[in-house]
Amino acid sequence: MTVYDVCIIGGGASGLIAAISAKRTRPDLNILVIEKNDRVGKKLINTGNGRCNITNIDISADHYYSSNEAFFSFFEGFSLNDTRTFFKSIGVLFKEEENGKVYPYSLQASSVLDALRYECERLSVEIHCSERVEKLEKADNGFKLLTNLSSYTSSTIIIAAGGAASDKLGGCRDGYNLLKQYGHTCTALYPCITAIKTELNLVKALKGIKSDVNLTLKVGKNKKSDFGEILFTEYGLSGPPVLQLSQMLKGNANDAQLIIDFMPEYDFDDVISLIKNRIKSVHEDKLENLFIGMLNKRIGQAVIKSAGFLLSDSASKLNEKEIRPIVSKIKKFQLEVTGVRGFEYAQVTGGGIDISRFNSDTMQSELCKGLYACGEVLDITGDCGGYNLQWAWTSGYKAGLSAAKSIKR
């Protein structure tokens, strides 16, 4: 049975940085990463549409969610600047884009993964792929691990097994199950950063259309807005603003509405004036063609029908009172939310292992000495835009550092 000092279960973003952090802290230690997929970083390589949104300039509590109000203390000890310094040390330069999003200068997620892998190789971190931990037991000298291929002992364990989202990229519930064996509780899990399902009557005719809009999600008395390109689909809506706002639903569609502003650059009265002028100047009189050159044709027709008019109605006969409901649909096109796409389509898992029983400085379990956790398996979830990867870097680095420092010899 091979003996290790630090064994990391999971070779994703948090697991790889934990391994590097541990080995840099104590080069004399034997470090093992066990990854159930055939290669490490399978999910990382798909982040940011293959460009890898490494982090965000605006790392603040406003962009994160947790059932524990003190969650942001877990971000102390490895800041945005520390992240920049770390990646520079392995050859990855940063490039800042819109909304504070930070990417590798190469704009290739594969280059980030390669840099992490090469650093693990340089440090002689041992990585075993296509191997899944089936049993984890506490032992006198640490822990015993049984996998589908072998068995090991390790003085310390870091659970970096990710969450339930994106099973095709390695998402699973192994980490939750392992930690629950040692008394940790798991909050309700829900898909995050995923598309939203809506009533289909209004969206069927718009399938495949993209539009830059201001999108508002209203859940009960709460509401939140985001601007960007949405995509109408056979099930509802997708696109960056949709993924961003999906966090707010927490997997529950009760009393939820999406409100689309198709012309966010114009206020209500401005749109009324535009329509009045179009009616006077545009030769075509049928309402079905009123918005050609102003809105996507099919969106314009959906607006007309949802406002209660026929496409064959005459535009020239509209008075201001009749124009107002049309403008209301342009500025507040409402869709009832029926749900979200499931974990298989989600980028991140909401909820997770309760962080209140972990030390925020070390990431060590307060219930089991020598057991650490980091990344998505814990109940901290970020907005779309690099926030979840920053949590992976911070928590993984701290877990690796602390586990290595705990080894006495």
C-alpha cells in the first residue's frame, strides 16, 4: 500500500492548485491527485467558452451566495493579486475584458490547464487518472483510501471533487457523500448558471433568435436585472444574462417572471414617438411589417400579437392609446418561468457542504482532523464571470498550503 502525505480527491481547478500549493510549501512531501476522469481539468478546459474566465477584477461579497452569512471570510488569505502572482509564476499572463472579466492573455483555456499540469510535473506531483475513490476511512496514521484500481494511505485528505453540475465534464456527488460520512451536512443542491425554462406560447415562434436586451428576473417581491444577448430556444431562454440571473431562482420557479426590454436605450415615451413617426413615414401599413429595421421581424410580430392586435391590422389607424400597449410589450415583454435546465446543463452547483464546520483560514474540517475541502463541493457559489474559478483558486491554494504545513516530520 503506497503511503502519501497529502492526497487530493479531484483534479479540477481547486485540486490542481491545492497540489501545487502543497508541494511548493513542502517539496519533501509525497503528493497524490486522484481524478476519476481520463484526464484532469476536463471542466476547466470548457470554461469561458474555451477561453477560461480565470477571475474577475470585482471580487466582492455581492457576487457570491451561501447559506452562511460569514462566507466571505473564506476568501481571505489568497486575494485577486495573489491569484495574478500565482499564475504569472507558471507563465500565464492576464487580460482584462468587459465587466472586469479576466482571461489568460492567450484566450485559451487549454493553456491554463497545460500550465497547471506542467507545474505539477515539474514539482513531481503524482497524478492518477481514470481512478475513483470508493471508500475513505480514518486510520491511526491518517486515512485509508480504496479506489477502483488500488488502495493508499495518506496523512491528510483534500476533497476537491467538484459538484453535481455538468456530469459530462465530470460533475458528480462523490465529494458530498465522502464529507457526509464524517458528519458534515449538505445544504439543498440546485443548478446554477443555466438556461431558464418559460411558458412556450410566446417563445415558440422566436426559437433561434438572438437579441441584445435588458433582462429582469422577478421572483416574488425580489428582482434583478442584467444586460446582454439572449437566445430564444425550444424550452425558453439562454444567453449570458439568463445564465447570470438563474442563480436567483435556486432551482425553484414558483412566482417567477422574466421581463424583457427589447429597446433598453429608449424610454417608454421615446418609443411611442418612434412608432408615431414610423406610422407617418413608412409606406407599408400592415402591423406585421411595422418594426422592420427597428426590431427583429419575428420579435416585432410577437410584440404585436401579444399586445392583442392582428398582424393584418392597419398601422395608420392606431391612436396613441392603442400604441401604448404595444410599447408596453416592447419594454416589458413578460414570460412566466416554469423552471431551469437541470444539473447536466448547469455550469455550477448551488448549495453544497455547509462551510460553518470548516476553518476559514485553513479549509480544514472541524469534525475530522486532517480532512480538508475546497471548491464547488462547499456551499459557496459565485456569479457568472470568473467568480467561481476565483473561489476554486482561493480555497484550493489555502487547503494545499494548510495540509502541507500540518505534516510533522
